[in-house]
Amino acid sequence: MNRDFMFLILSLMIWGIGEGSFYSFIPLYLEQLGAKAVQIGAILGGFSFAAMLCHLPAGYLADKFGRRTIIVSAWAIGFIATIFMFLSKSLPPFVLFLFLYGATGFVLAPMNSYITHAAPKESLTRILTIISASYNFGFMFGPLIGGFLAEHFGLRNLFLFAAILFSFSTLLIFSLRPQPVNPTPKGMAFIRSIFNLRFSAFIIVIGLEIFATYLAQPLSPNYLQNQKLLSFSSIGFLFFANGVGIVAFNLILGAFLPFVGILVGQLLVIFFCLLLLNTTSLPLLALAFFILGSFRAARTVSVAQLRNYVKPESMGLAYGFAESVFALAMILASFFAGYLYENNPRSMYSISILLTLLALAGTGTFFYLTRPSKQTLDRSPSLLEKHRESIPSDSEQISINNKSVSQID
């Protein structure tokens, strides 16, 4: 871990506490402001849509002008948007600034590109999951704090609390060092550097998987309050359990190959849906939200898998395109969830199970068809062998040193 990763980890941890304190309560606050279930689904979809519009430009700008610049901009905009969410007392202005806050999701592409550029390839999955775990470590305490503050001071004041924390997080992010900007390919070479067959197929498969597994999530707070009759504090506790699960699964799945994490995440979301359908027990609901943490962990390891399909000079744009597709999947899932909740709240979970089973089959098929052949593996030297080959022998080193001395003479 270099110093930049340490500043990023600390900044993300603080941001996670602030965002976690209000994020899970957004559907409930929208309901307080007068939004109906279908409107809430549409607003949550618009939240993701705002990010989707910005992912691709942010990735392009990160490749062209530097990743740090775009990262710092996202932090600053998020801080300002949160202040205005607190100041807004009616639905239209609140939704406007919520969308502005949602747009800061564009930070994912340049941030993942920043991490990918700085991390050794063989350690990338581990580093990505550790950094993601740091944000989610803070995020898991947010709902507990938010539930307590909402009970005593109201939902609106959660945004003031978050803005205070965001100010410290933003100061820390300014400590990141800039990275060199690689020249990007032009014309058709630029298109081919990103949109190869494997990259495109992977994006489609993961986009469908995200739609299926996210469908059960956006209106779960409303389901818990209106159908399960839970209090703000109890809902906050469940999202605390979810945060613990996100941290745990990031650390666990980060130790395995990315495809393992992606498949495990889908299986556990099915288990989450089954528990939400069949229990009212708070401990079992806490278990459900704990294993739901695998959803975010699976998204993180998906980013690590993407590196295998793109060239370094196009990483920002490739990640931006991927995040745009993933955001679109979440938008459509949010709209569909609002429609299902309005007609039959339980159907969110049953349909999510069905779609996730189909996505699981598609994901497994993709990884089976794109697995490296035995001949490829036999011809590929190990990382250790490559490293040894790159180190000159003692005689070569002596020759190099003698040459250097003669050049000085």
C-alpha cells in the first residue's frame, strides 16, 4: 500500500460514514416529502441515470487530463450537493440536488483507473477489494448513526451530519498525487482498444446480472417499514449488518479469482430474497442484509476482471463505459421495482430470484467459454519466472557495471 492508497482509504472511510447515514433512508425521506412508490422508483432510477450520463465523459477526461483532477472534482461536487439537499425543504429542489449528488458517481471510473494504474497486476483484485472495504467499513456504521439521528432529530438533519463529514473527506482527497497521462490511440485503433468481443460480452453479462440482483434492493427500506413494520432504528441496524457484510465479502472474495466472487454474489442475493419473503425475525433479516453485502463485493471484483480486456491507455474510458452500462441496469431495475412494489411488494423478491437464476446461467456460460485453454496455460510462464527472467545474472550485472564505468571514463 503506497501513501496515495492510504489517503484514499481514510477519505473513503469518512465519506462512507456520511453517505451511509442518509443513503438507506432516502426512499423514506422521499415518502415524507410526498413521493409515491412509483415516483420513488423513478427518482432512484434518475439518481442512477445522473451518474450514467457522467461515467463515460469522466472516464474520457481522466485519460486525457489526469485521474486525480476528476476524482477531486467529484468529491467537491458531492460535498456541495449534500449541503443543498439539507437546505431543500420540498420535493423538487431536493430531487434536483439528489441527482447532482448521484452524478458524482462518475468518480468510479477515474478512481478505479487510478487504483489500477498504481497497483501491481497480480495484486489488483486484493487492493481494489481492500479499498472498497474501507469505504464500506465506514458505510456500515452510517445507518446505525442515521437511524439514531432520524429518531431524535428527523431525517432532514442526516444531510447536515453527512456534509460535515464530507468536508473532512474532501480535504484528505486533495493529498492524492497526480499520475502521468498516457497518450490515447486515435480513430479505429481507439475503438478497437476498448470494444473488443470479450469486453463487450462481459459488460452485457454483468449488466444483466446487476439488473437481476439489484431489483430487490431499491425499495427494500419501504418494504421493511410498511410491510414488516420496522422502526427507523431497526432498519438502520439491518443496513449496518449490510455494511458489515460488504466489508467481509470484499475481504473474502478479494482472495479468490474474480469469477468466483461474481458467481457467489448472485447465489447469495437469491438467498437474501428468500429470507425477505419468508421471515419477520430481526436476526434472520440481519443475516439477509449481511449476505446482501456480496452484491457490492461482486461489483468490485468485476472491475478487476475488466482489466483483462482493455489496454492501459484506455482504462478510464473503458471503466466509464462499463459503469454507464451498470448504472443503466440499476436505473431500469429501480423503475421496475417501483412498478412491482405498487402492485405487489413481494413480487420484487420473487421476480429477482427468477432473473438472477437466468443471470447465473449466463455468467457461468461466459466464464466457461472464455476460460484459458490448457495449451495457453502450459505456454504461459509464471509471474515468478517472468520476474526471474527480468533480473540480470551476476555476470550480466558485472558487465553492465563495467560498461557504465567505461562510459563515465
